[in-house]
Amino acid sequence: MVLRQGTHVYPFTMQLPQGNFPSAFQGVHGRVTYALVVQIHRPWHLAKEFRAELNFVSHIDANHPQLLEPLAASNSKELCCLCCTSGPISMNAGLERKGFVPGEMIQINAEFENSSSRTVIPTATLVQTQTFYTISRSSKRLVPKELVKIEGRHLMPNSTGVWGDQMLQIPANTPLTISNCQILEVDYYLLVSLKIPNGVNLKVLIPLVICSIPVYRPPADF
């Protein structure tokens, strides 16, 4: 309709289209955005445009059976010093499940064995990776980013250590996992490592999925 001079207010609703769309995301080399655009057309003038960005969140349910399965990883290595071989170091790390939501605590269980002559330091780091592809996926660029890190007690030579329910909190503003975009992926993994002075750290990587729907916990019976 033609709008006369003055203020005009028109409440309206709009149905979002159905489909598997990635969540809104601001990346290092690219972004995914959604916006509502309103235009006013005036005779003999350029159209006046108003734009409001929407924070669209794709539903990723942490209750999916594959995301509820426990995860585990292990690694070991021998340390050498000149012509001498030191004892091995090893670790086993595990999580109760794969799917988490922003702000949630990750419960880490791990066992460390240090049979070497060096003091090592256990650490756990939540890492985000942003992968950007060309439209043909013939090339890509990977950008890792450490979000949060915790450090355990030093592990002395010829000793063992245990993480029993060690907690690491996911930052509340962590973007969701994106795996349904042709040119952009956002992934996460937990890096558990033993820092070795003057040596290459021992590491295990455990993949994570950051979801929008938390794990359902039935109310406690009283």
C-alpha cells in the first residue's frame, strides 16, 4: 500500500524457512549471518533499506546416542637424553560423553605414569578449530584457538598421578559446532597433554561437539 506522511506501525510475524542451516558465526576469515531486511520504495528515489541481524541457532541435541557414548584415548613414549634412554611416560584419558553445551563442566578422568627422570606437568585444553574451504573444497585454511586451559600438579620422576573427575568449564559464549556448511566448519577437541621440559609433549586429542540442547537429567526423587 502507499504510505502517507506520518508514522505507521505494522506488527507482523514471519515463519523461518525449514532446512538444515548452520548457526550464526563470526569467524577469522568468514562468517555465517542471518538478517531481516525491510525496504521502503519511494517514487523517483532509491529504496530505503533497514537491516536487523538475527542470532540463529541450529538445534544440536546432546541427547543423541552417539554423543552420549564415553570416549577414551591413550598414548606413551620413551624419553632419550644423549645416548641414554630414560623410562617411558604414558597416559590414559577419558570423558563420560562427547556432547556438551556452552557453560557446562567437562569431567575429565585420566591416569599418568612418569617412569622417566624428568618432572612433567599434566594439562587439559579446550581447543576450537575453524576450517575455511574454497567453494570447490580444493583448498582449505585451518585456524586453531585455545579457549580455556587447566594445569595439574607436577608429576615427579618415577611416579604416577590420577585425575579423578577433574573439571574444566566450557566458556558460556562458546559458539556451537558447525558441520553443515559448505565453506566453513567449527570443531572442538579436548587436548590432554604431559608437558615435558626440553622435549616434545605427550598428547591425546578427544573430539567434542558443542550442542544447543543439554543432556536431559530426570528430576531427583525425594
